Amino acid sequence: MKNSDGRFLLLFVAVAILSWASAYPVVRIALHDFAPIPLAALRYAIAAVIAAGWLLWKRPARLRFSDFPQVLACGVVGITLYNIFFNCGEMTVSAGAASLLISAAPLMAGLMAMAFLGERMSLWGWAGSVLSFAGVVLIAEGQSGGLSFGSGATLVFGAAVCGALYTNLQKGLIHRYGALTTIAYVLISGALFLSPWLPAGIRSFVHGSFASQASVLELGTFPAAIGYAAWAFVIGHLGATRGAALLYLLPPVTMLLAYILTNEIPTVRTLLGGGIVMAGVVLTNTWGRRTVISKAGRTLG
């Protein structure tokens, strides 16, 4: 890698992590003037306009008709339902706690892949899974409503489940179209399903405070659009496995931004639970995958 590429790599890592980490505290700021679902509708309408502009500019491979159901499913699960659960959950869950609960999504994606796609997990993987979910319970019990049905923590955890399901749903699309093209199609799909709440989002924007208006514009531009573009550059240089390790930076960066933007200070319980969640995720991702040798001599991950 050339030195100039290395400098750009650090820049794009910073842009991606800061963009995604900003979503947690900025959503809480926007919720002062927006209802949760209209906020998601307006945010992704902005992101969809950016995605459509990118598609018109780059003119990538057109979406096959046979892939429409998969793109629509990704939009419903990864954008619409994820953001409904997440925004509703953040009405009562702190930004730092939400980021730690969402950090369990990759682990759940692995469990889903094992259940539905035939992937294998070692004893270390199971140990990491149990450890992470213990951390999730510890964090959730420290939030308003605890683990009761419909509490903020369970809604955010529901968003993490949607994120995990979306991770597996999009795999075939990324293989056929590439990461940026796939996310562009998915953003437009998710925005369409949220469009019934768009008029309410626009009314809230017109009558909202400057802070809330700026928050929505930031959410639609950086976490939903620019963050993914920057991440595609990072993955292209580091690969998916090495790049995924950088996602461990999200919770601490989120907590720092939450403190700067909203004066939020995480509780000791949240920090302890977060440490347990992250330890479990690291354990699973490092030693949790079982390598299987097939009869034909091929290595199966």
C-alpha cells in the first residue's frame, strides 16, 4: 500500500466510525422535536435522494427483476424495522447503552448463519455468545423498564436482531452488485416503506428547532450515506475480517460523542455490561468459528 493510500485509509476509517457513532447521540437530539417513525422517514428520504443521485452518476449494474424481493426484504428489515425499533428504543435508552446493545448484532448474525446457512461454531463461539448475552442483560436491566416487553432496551435489542438478519439477507446482493450499489438500492427500498410517515416528518422539520433540523440532515447524510461509502473504501484496502475489528471502536467513540453533544455519562453498570458484551464478541470472532474439512478436501469456514 502506498503512503498516500495509507493516509487516505486513516481518513476514511475516521469518517466511517465517526459517522456511524454520531447516529446514537444525534438521534436522541432529534427526538426532542420528532416522533420516532417520522424521524426515520425523513432521515431515509434524504439518504435515498443521495443514493439515487449516486446510482445516476455511477450507473452500476441494473437490479435484476429476480433480486427485487431480496432488496425489498433488506429494506424492510435493515432500514424500516431496524429504525422503528431503534428510534423508539432511544426514547428511553442512553446513546452509549444503545451502541453496546447494537454491538451484539454481529454475534447474532453468526448465530443466524449457523442456524440457516449451515455455518459452524466452536465451543469458544458458544462461550462468547453466552458471555455477550449476559452483558446485554446487565445493560438492559440498568435502563428504564429493564427487560420488560416493549421497554426501550428490548426495542433496541430488537433493532440489533434486525441488523443481524439484514447482514445475512444482503450477502448474495453484495456478491452480485458490490457493497455500495447494494446499500444504495436498500436505502431507496427502506425509504419507500417509511414514506407513509414522511409528511409528518416534514411538518416536524418545518416547526422544529435548529438543533433538530441539523440533526436530521446529519443523520440522512453521514451515518446513512457517507459512512457506508467510506467503509467500502476501508474494506477494499483491509478486507472484511481486518476491517470488522475496527468496529470495536464504535461504542467508545459513541460514548465520547454522547458526552460532547448531550453531556451523557455512562453508568458503571453500562460500562461493565459493555465490557462483557465486547469480550464475548471478540472471543466469538477470534476463536468461535469451526473449520471443517469436507470429504472432497475443501476447507469450509
